[in-house]
Amino acid sequence: MAKAVAWVRARLFNTPVNALLTLLILYGLAVTVPPLFDWGVLRASTSAADYAACRQSGGACWAFIGDWYRFILFGRFPYDQQWRPAVTVVIFIALLLASSDRRLWHRRLAVLWIIGLVVIGILMWGGIFGLPYVETELWNGLPLTLILAVTGIAFSFPLAVLLALGRRSGMPAVRVLCVFYIEIIRGMPFIVFLFMGSVMLPLFLPENLTIPKLWRADIVFALFIAAYVAEVIRGGLQAMPRGQFEAAQALGLGYWRQMRLVILPQALVISIPALVGTFIGAFKDTALVTVVGFFDLLQDVTAGMNDPHWRGAYVEGYAFVAAIYFVFCYFMSRYSRYLEAQLSRGR
Amino acid sequence: MSELSHTAAGDLPMIELRHVHKWFGAFHVLNDVSLSVRRGERVVICGPSGSGKSTAIRCINRLEHHQQGEIFVDGIELTDDIRQIEAVRREVGMVFQQFNLFPHLTVLDNLTLAPIWVRKMPKREAEALAMHYLERVRIPDQARKFPGQLSGGQQQRVAIARSLCMKPQVMLFDEPTSALDPEMIKEVLDVMVGLADDGMTMIVVTHEMAFARRVADLMIFMDRGEIVETAPPAEFFSAPKSERTRLFLSQILRD
């Protein structure tokens, strides 16, 4: 007890300003937490038949989530086949967890990803092994968010590396081109490019060439975040001491080998915290595909809230989706801190 | 391309600079520098800071480019042609003041990188070669460590071994002991003396005059971008012709 008092004194009341801040925060918590707990847990209803019944108790209406969670997560994917997107989500999470373990960073990890993505493709599309074919229009909800985010980031990364190198290139034409690309993309909102990809792009493509909407959005998404990722990587490149370039040159390594073997392995490590920040932003940006008619998590929950039985369950629906986003983003952010600590050790 | 084919060896200089000029903006950093180094010759360049001595040797492997004059290395002229430049860099080793080891690679990987990727040597062979040179600089037991775990003197010896793994015709040293604590200078100089005794062609920018007396065939004093004096060490230290050389030597040899 004495120890606890000492700790509180040393950490929370060590200066007048800190004491004041502590009291303010305590007051804030006292005002918000009990009502929230009361609403979300004590008076919440998990079994009501509709939103009106929920209102009787005056708490949160989690029964809405219970009724609609499958549509929120998997959207219009055929109901009896929804184990397929569910397994897809599990595979994605397993792949992401495997990639986060540094001991597994090896060529085998790339093989694992390729196998994983092939399995995901088979599961989602179907058409073989007795799985009914499902068109990409019906890939909704969480799998859609994950597919957009993961493939978008994966495709953007090599492009971003090239853009970052190009922006520092000694060849003026290459440099101007890269600067132009990066600044154009960064100078306009993502939604503009989404509309261009989904509405304008088909007008310019030949009649017989149709790219499914999902892949158009995915390509636009990758092209868009590549500009941001490129700027992050450029920061890492600029932090490299000149001596590293000179030593690599003096050994007779050509440009691409200097970059691949000496410069990028170091510059990318420096960039990790900022890269993860960019990826978290990109993950959340996938929600914008709603505006061009995709049924991602956000659109799915909106559909649920329009159900006459549950009209009004906005807070519950958005809280559920927010929680899903939060879990993924929080994991990414924790992971970047862990990785920073790992990589700075022993150097 | 004709320059790429080696002209019959003989007395052709290993390195030749003819009337080289270079400017950093308005600053005339190299002013009509001419220099000829024969195979097996050891040249020590000294001079006050800002005299252009580092820039001069950095021109020899084109870390800096000259704006006037000609530079030949083993008969290959340094031009903007990247193939010529890379051909020269394969034959010219360089040791830097700040070591410039690759911190993300182990000592062994630092040494095998260029042999494997530039010389296309099989990994096993490259590692045997690397261990040979690590023994030569007397730190074979550090092969699996990362550069950051070594002392400055050890890092510089690794850097020398890394250059030697490319079996260069010439070694350039750019103030190799200036960043070292005094007690580590000797271990690096000992390695360099050993190299000189084996007949390596060397150009060394340094203020270590005892080392210079011991190994140099030729002393060069540079000041304000010019070669002020060129002489064998005996003459250079006992009877410098130029007043500027005399002043510099009196300052550097005071203690």
C-alpha cells in the first residue's frame, strides 16, 4: 500500500502541472466511463428481437450485431458458402502473424505467401474442387478490406522503391518523371482517383477488355499509396551516410547492386516506423471504396442499419466496425514498436 | 573501347594524372595536378586540410570527377563511361577515414560481398579468401560479428581486408588513421606496412610521418590544390625545397 502511494506520488503528482492533469483525466474518466459501461454492458440487450425492443432497456443493442454480423463481415457472399471468406480471413491473419516473426524472414516466407494467396484465390473465386464460382462483385466485407489492403500495399511497395530511387536519380528525365508522379498523386484526394479508376478508366479501355471493378480499385489504390510510401523511403535513403554509397562504389558494385545489397537494406529499416504509419493510413483508406459502390465493412454495416427491424442501431453498428479496424491498426502499431526495438538491438 | 585492352605492361605507369583541374563551385580544389605512379611504388601525400589531397585520390577511382586533364589507371582512361569507371574500381581498392563498413552485414559478409557479386566468385571460395585476408589483418576470430561490435582499429583492418578481397592492383588510403584513437593507430599502420612490404602499389594520404619515412618511395606535399613538392622521403624530410613544405613539416613534426 505504501509502495502504491509512493508510486502515485512519484508518477502522477510529482509536479503541480502533473497533479492538475491527473485530476482532469480522472474527472474525464469519471464522467465518461460509468455511463458508457452502463450503456454498453449493464443495460445492453443481446437477445431483443428488434431495435424497438432494445430501446426498452435503454442500453446498447448488441442483438443487432448478433443478427447481422455475418452480413457485416461477408456481405452478399452466398450465405451457405460464407465459410470460404471466413477461412480467407483466417489465412490472411495467419500470414500476417507469420510475417511478423523475424525468425521466419526468409525466402520460404515468400513461398508461404504465394501458397496462401493461391488458396485464398481458390476459396474466393471457386469454380474448381466443387466450389461454386463466386464473382468478385460478391466479395464483400472484411475479406474485401483485407484483399484491398494487403495486395494494394504489396503492389505499391516495389513501385514505391523505384519512385524513391528515381527521385534521387542522377538522370534528370527519370527524376522529373518521378517527382511529377509523386506530386500529382499527393496533390489530389484518393476519392478522385477512385472515381477515375471506376468510372473513367473503362471509357479509355478497348471494348473487349474489361477489368473487374475490384482490380481497378486495387490498382488505383496501389498506385495511390505508392507515392506516399515512396516519400517515406526517400527519407530513409536521405538518412544514409554518403560513405556507404562511396564504399559500395569503390568496391566496383554497379548501381542496382549498390542499392539492393548495401543501401536499401539499411534505408528500409530506418523507414519502418514511418512505413507502418503509412500502411495504417492505407488500411483505413480502403473504407473509401464505399463511395464507388463497394460493399466493404462500412457499406455492409450501413445495409444492416437500413433493415426495418434494426433502424436506428447506428452507434452499435459503427462501434462494431470501428472495433475491427482498431484491432488491425493497433496490431500494426504495436508490431512496428516491437520491430524497431528488435532491429536497433545488437547494432 | 581500345583503352580497355591493356597495353603491353612494361614501364607503363600504374596511375597517371595529367594536368588535372577540379573546381567545387568557384573553389579551385585541384590546380594542374600531374602525378605518375609506377607499379609497386608507394606514394605518400600530405598537406594541410583543404589542400585537395583527399580529392586527388578520390579522383583516381572516380568518387569525384575531374573537369580538366586526363587520368589513366592501368592504361584505362577515366571518362564518363560507367564501364570504364567500374573496370577501374575493380582494380583499385580504397580505405576511408570513416571505415565505411556495411553495418547490416557481418564482417565476413562485408568481405565476400564484392567478390561474390562483382567477381562472380562462388560463395565458398569467397569465404575462404575472406578468411585468408582476415588472418592477414589478424582478426579471423571476429568474422561472425557485426562491424558495430568491433573497435575502430579492428573496423579499419576489416575495411583493408575488404578491399584486398578484390585483389586490387592499387590501394588508396584516405587518412586511414585520422578517426582512430591513438592506441589503435599502430595496429592499422602495421597492416599497411605489411602490405607495402609485399609490393602493393599504394597511394596514402596521411599525417603519420613516421609511417611515411618507413614505406614511402615518394613524398608529395600539396597545398591549395597544387602539388608543391615531390621528393624521395630522405630529401623531403631533411631538405625540403619549398618554404611552404618546411612550414608544414615544422608544424606537424613539432611533437
